[in-house]
Amino acid sequence: MHLSVSTWQQPLPATASPRRTALLAEISERVLALGGGRLRVGVDGFTAAGKTSFGHELAQRISARGRPVLRASLDDFKKPWRDRHLYDRESGEGYYRNAFDYEAVAHLLLEPAGPDGTGECALCAIDPLTQVDHRDVMTSAPPDAVLIVDGVFAFRPELNDLWNLRIWLAVDEETSVRRGKDRDGDEAVHRDRYLVAERLYLSEVDPVRLADIVVDNTDFDRPGCLRLRVEAPHAYGTGTRLVVVVGAGDGDSVHAGADHGAQDLTAHGSHPVTVLGVPLDLDHRAIIAR
């Protein structure tokens, strides 16, 4: 697994619970099923949702299957602090609109790491701690490499079309603020800057709607898959995408590329339901929409 040269690193997670291990194994299979060429996986969610740890866990499992894996974080593609006088970056709206260099993310990382790219990509642009410029430090992505990138605002329009798979880690606002405070020791910045920025993102982009997989990451030991979007060309016609929404109530909306019908399924206890080869080992009602 190739890590960036950034000094902003988090340790690899400790041993996962059986439930978390099983979920990560299923998601790893979904990634590998996308094909043998270069793939780009985006892991998005609120601040302190667990994106970096999840990215590391997923990378470990995919690497164990023999695929080369590159890891990167959008935190390493923020604009340099020396230019902060040129724009607002400290308010919630300013952070959302101005903190990240999306052009650098696209041109230095996602495009070259894609199936038609050169394979020569920068895993870090500006170190967020030292402010050292690492844009000339290139990592070669082999033809079968999987790039896993974590970060807030990953599904913004500037980047959304460059992902092969989008994963959203769901936690509520108070969990995000509490975890952020526990990690950084500053509740105000999480509540007044990051949370405000996330609310803008939800309002303008609706990233949960764009996600192929939505994981409830509130309890690290007991995560749950809330959505799994799969391709189903043979069952419903070429290009059709199905959305599996777990635990959906009667009033919940189901977002799909072509939503013109639904089928209700129920998973009972330890007897998993399989939808087009995707096991749903879950004690919840599921809606399959096409």
C-alpha cells in the first residue's frame, strides 16, 4: 500500500469487530468487481465520521487480494496558508468554498490515476502541517491500481465524475462534533466552521444521493450498510442501476438512475437475501428500486 509523503497521517486501525470485518469484506468485493483496470474510490462524510480509518481498512483488504493500492487524503490538497489573506477560509462558508484546491486534486491525482491517465500522480500537494509543497513527488499507479481517497466534499461537481465508486460514511451532526472535539480539543471550530460547511454541502450538492454505498459509521464495532447501488444490465437492461436501501420506511425516497418500480424484500435473521449476487445479511426491510 502506497501512502503519501504528508506528515498528516493517522495510524492504521486496530483489529476490527467481526461485523465490521464482514462489511469491509463485502465492500472490497464490490470494488474489485468494478474491473481489473485503475479504479478511484472516494470516501466522503462529515468531519470525524471515520473516513481516513475506513479508507485504511478498505485499502488493507484490497491490498491483501493482490491489487496495488494508493492512499490519499483531500486534506493534503488544501490551498497554502500563505494565501489565506486572499480569501475567507475560516468561516463555515469560506471553508466550504475556498479551503481546497480542486483543480490540483483533479489534475495531479484523480485524472492520472484513472483508467485513461498516465499513472503518474501526486498523493500530496501541500502538507497541511508543514506547508511543504510536494506536488513534484510522483507515485506510479500500475495499470491495475486502486486509489482510495478520503475527505470532506469529495463529491462536489469539480470531482464527482472522476470517481469509479463513491462511499458515504453516515454519522449525525452531534456525533461529528463530539468526535472532532475529542480528537482536536476544539468544539467551536467543529460546530461553527466544519458543521456549517457540511450543511452547505448537503444543501447544494446532496452528496448522500450521489453515493453508491452508504455506511452507518456511528458505532465503529457495529456499522451497517444503508445503501448499495449495483449495476444490473442482465436483469433490467443495459445501463440500469439498482439501489438497495436498507431499513427504508414507507415515506423514504429511493434515488436511482431510472426509478420506475420497486420490489420489497425482507432479510430474516441469519438467512441472507441475495439481490443479483449481492448478499444482504441484514435484519431490515430493503427496497430494490430500478
